[in-house]
Amino acid sequence: DVKVTQSSRYLVKRTGEKVFLECVQDMDHENMFWYRQDPGLGLRLIYFSYDVKMKEKGDIPEGYSVSREKKERFSLILESASTNQTSMYLCASSFDEPYEQYFGPGTRLTVT
Amino acid sequence: GDSVTQMEGPVTLSEEAFLTINCTYTATGYPSLFWYVQYPGEGLQLLLKATKADDKGSNKGFEATYRKETTSFHLEKGSVQVSDSAVYFCALTGYNNNDMRFGAGTRLTVKP
């Protein structure tokens, strides 16, 4: 079974803090993704990576950065957390083909 | 750009009722279509998929048929169970298969 793990299930941070969310997959997938999930908006892509050290902006990259130093690990960084970044963050990974994505359990981040 | 529209919820059904969740898409070319399910407190799991017109995806009693003429991929199940209570997401990958587009999600509650 594909396993995608995220470093925390719940996280509470203060405004202005730097926040790191980590994601690890064990299936040697080329592609990794970070989404945020908000009620009524579905999933919105923040960033994705198709190879080590490669990254592409998604629909809502502002206020976020990413790092992929190893194939199995993809980190999402909030440089200076703000209250509007309170959300559920989902990591996913996939092969190039087939394209279905496998998701981690999510991190619910609250910024106060 | 490519997009997915699915019926708004919430949907509440009695056990053993018939389920339909509508999903239509807009895409250039020939997308692959997916249904994901999210159980409470978990990440998304792939439920079924179809990669070309007239394909039928099926899993766990759920079915969906890729209808190019109506640009639809409606999810159906003949007899729902309480354990099917979850949020269901329709999704597609289009020209750039790393770019998966999700609907807003439909919350299903099944009552005994």
C-alpha cells in the first residue's frame, strides 16, 4: 500500500511564526503536491514538484514556499503565518502514469 | 481552464437508498476523471477512475461512467450504507496530467 505521511495532524501557531509542514511518501513517486482544503472551495493547489529540487507554482502560492531535497520528502513552508492561512493542508504524491494521486491524512493548521 | 462542477450538498439518505452525485466537467482534450472519498478525519482516497470516453469505473459498489457527449461523470450506488457517510470529490486531470482539478465536494450522510 502507498503510504503518505504528514508530520502533524494538528498544529497551532501564532501570527508571524515560520511554519514547516513535512510530507513523506514511500512509493518512489516522481510527483508530490501540496493542497489546502477549505469548506466550499474544494482543494486548491499550492505547489507541486515533479522531481528533486524542482517545483512549480499552483493556483495559490502566495505566502508559501516549498522544498524538495530528497525524492520522498516534500516540505511546505509558511514564511510568516497569517490568520488567513488557517486551513487543512493535504499532501499527495503520484507517478507520472497513472496519474491518480495518493493523499496523506492532512494537517489542520490554526494560526492565532 | 479545466474545471469540475459537482452537485452541492449536503445529501442525506436512508440506508439502502439509491445514491447519485452529479459531476460535470469542462476541459480541452480528453481528461481522465476520478472520484475520491474523504472519511472524517482522513485524507482523500481514490474511489474509482475512468481514462477515456464510455469507460466505467467501479469500486465498493460505486460506479461512474465517462460520458463525453454530456461531459459528465456521475457517481452512483444502488444501496448505500451508514459507512458510506463521507465527502465525495469529483476530479479530472487534463492536458497537463500533473494538474488535477477538484470539485468542491459533496457531503453524504447515511442514516440507519
